Amino acid sequence: MANETAPKPYIDPGKSPEPSGAISDTLTLGRRLRHFRTRSGRTLASLADATGTTASQLSHIENGRREPRLSLLQSLARELGVTTADLLSDEPPPDRRARLEIELARAQAGALYRGLAAPVVRPTRAVPTEVLESLMALHGELERRARESVATPEEARRANTELRLHMQRLDNFVPELEELAESEIRKAGYDGGAVTHRTVARMAQRLGFTLIHTSDLPTSTRTVTDLRNGRIYLPPASIPGGHGLRSLALQAMAHRLIGHERPTSYAEFLRQRLEITYFAAAALVPLGAAVPFLENAKRERDVAIEDFRDTFGITHQFAAQRFTNLATRHLGFPVHFVWVSGDGTLIRGWENDGVDFPQDAWGTIEGQTVCRYWASRQAFEKGDRTTEHHQYTDTPGGTFFNATQTGSAAGTVAGAAPGAPATFSITVGVPFQHAKWFRGRDTKIRTQSRCPDPSCCRRPDPAQSQRWAEHAWPSAQVHAQVLRPLPTGTFPGVSDADMYAFLDRHAPAASASAHGADPVASAGPA
């Protein structure tokens, strides 16, 4: 059901081209020239004489070491009885050895092989074709192992930071995904209000899928899609922390609608994850319904995330993140979003209003500790947590108005022990001048944050430090996520063995008997 050709990503922070591209192109041209020359029975010398060049020049061109002028290409094509387009085609020549030589050149010019500092093998005529086949088999295994190896934390942080900064430049708004999501949900019968489970099920049916709830999903997955039998397997109840069943089903369908291929890097995995969560948000809170609702709240000077949440039947976290998609482009003001755990660790954040997130040397904000005077942490000290906490915070970058809601869910915050109560807060904030649009703007609560100045809240009180520095010895809590490697596998973090065994258990009898135990080509987690 996936697209036959991979489409351009909806969210693309940019990709540096592999240096192997130009090499591969010139070598393909050279090998096609050699193929047509030998097919016509011409020698290098005779063809060179006929086209006004030298045999050594043609040899360099055929071996991909020189790019010919267009006039020479045209002369060569005429002499060989082909078109210039035939020579310039991206397709390798039909000769098996020529294909192997091109593949070998591409593999040896790639970053993976160059990183080994190994010598380059020149595929001269003295090298048997069988040797080239063996070399390519080794390169294939090398690439496979590299893809399955553990991604470094630095790579993950860099990729995640690039996506966040790219979305910042877009004001967290992707019109193409908005249009796709609204179109699909409208086709499923949506006409306003909260998107129901029935509407999501109808959308799945239109795409050829049946939603099936099961209690034995592999522990490493949130959903599993069986492309062969048109089934999307979901958990029996919503996963805590905002991933409701409707959102999970929409994310699984988004992979197919967007046309995702299997991710080949951790960065691509993160980008796909961002695209499917954006699609799910835009489908559960369609642009055509959300914008009029928020515009009316702005006219009434009564913008409140809790109202947005309740109107569309979503979690507070989901509502806050969806609000950031729409605030700047449709309401006309910048905004920031902060999701913080009970110990002050920033789980996720986004801004285009200049709020100064703490960050490491890589520009990563996730995992950093936010200032204890921010609303995100002050809200934990509030006695009544059933309503939003409102406050103004003076920072070195300006004064911000914030609306914060706290919550708790078992084991949903990074670092929390499985099953342990996990407390978190969700904050939406805007610069002072835009507080006039929000409910709670009349709050008298105001704090001052000097962070990242360490004297703000990171250094202990001098008197307390002098009193206790030599007499305190805590037993520190081990942050297991620091020691945990990044997830591996075709789909990072997913056990292929568990997923395929699960599909075998649930596949219709006819499908299982017809295809045996080979669900590899038709399986994929969301």
C-alpha cells in the first residue's frame, strides 16, 4: 500500500548529499559508453580517431575519471549509433560486471567505507567478476550492520535538534500535512466537534484496514500494522501520557498516506515520527474546526488550553502541542511549549518567542533542568492542581505569561521507574504583550528567573553550603536512561523477533498457510 516511489518528505530539515553521487554518475556514464562501444565492435583507438580525441582520453572517461564535454558526447553517440540521452541515462548498463563496478565505486566512495581508512580496490580487467560479487556481498553486510548498530547519543541529539530548529523556522506549521489530514478525516465523515473512534475506524476502512484491539502487542511497540492482511493492531486501552487510541490508529495510517519507506537512519526515524504525530494531531483537531474556535476565543480575550482540550476530546498535552501549530500562523502571536517532569527535567520543548531554554553544547534542550522559578516547576507547589496555574516570569530575555497544567501517569516520564507515579507539567507561554488574549492574565503571581546564570537557582545558598558541604553524603538516584543505549533495529527499539511472532499468531489462517512464516515484507510498527 505504500507509494511506489518515495515522496519528498513533508518535514525536511535538509540533508547533506553523499560525496559518492558525482563519482557514481561519471562512472555510470563511462560504463554505458564502454557497453555501447564494445557492442559495436569498436576499439578505443578507432573510436578516438573518429571523434577527434585520444584513446587515453576515452579510457579515462570509461573509467569514470573524467567528464567529457557535451560536444564530444554528441560525437561519440553519433559514431556508436545511439542518442546522447542513451549515454547520459542514470540507469547502469545491462552488463552484470559493469553494474558491479558501479556499485563497488559507490560503496567505496561512501562515508561508511571511507571511515575504515581501507585501501580502494580498482576493478581492473584482471579482477574476476566473482571477486567483485564477493566484495559487494561484504559491503552489503557492512552496511546492514551499520544500520542496525547503536546510534550514538550525539547523533540522536543532533538529529532531534535539527528537527526542532527546522520546525521553529516553520512556526511549527506544515500546511501540506494539514491539508492531507483534513481531507482524509472529512472523507471519513467528520463534520465538526471531537473526532470519534467511529470516524477513525471509517477512515481505516477507506484505506483498506481493520482496527483490531489486542492485549498481547509486543512490549517494544505501540501498534503493529499487517500490510499483507490489512490490519492495524492497537492496545485495548489508551497508553498513558497522551497517545490515545484514536491518535495511535491515525499515526499508523499516516505512514501509508505519507508514503514512508523503512527508515535507514535514526534521523529519518525521528522525522517520520514527527510527520505521523503531526498528521494525527491535524486529523484529531482539524484546521477547519480548530482555527474558528481559537479565533473566537481570541476575540473574547479568553484563550485557554483547557477549553481547547475539552472541545476536541484530547489530552492537555495534545491540546498544548496542537496549539503551537496554529498560534503564530493563524492567531498572530509567537508561543512556547514546555513539558517538564516532576524533578524539573525538560522532556520536550518548542518555541518561536525567544524564551531561553537550557541547552547543552549540541543545542539539545531535552534532558536539561529548567529554572525552578519557571511556571513549569512553580505549578508543582500549587495546592489545587485541577485547574491551570497562571504566572508571569521575568527572564533576561523578557517577561512571559504562562499557563501550566500538572498531571500524573504511571511510568510515562523518562527515567521514572515502571509503574511508579510520574508527575509532569504542561506549559504554554507567550511574551508579555500577548497575555491580553489569555484567560488568567490578571494573575498576581510573578517570579524572576536569572537562568542561565547559575546564581539563580543552581548554586546553593552560601550559608547553607558552608554549614553542610562537609557533612552531607546522599545516595543518588541512578538515572537509568543515561546508561541505556539508543534503540537499534530496522525500526529503532522494536524487536523484529517479537513483532513477527505476534503477526504469525494473529494472521488469518489462510494467510499464514499461504505465506508460511515470512511476514517480513508486510510488517511495520507505528
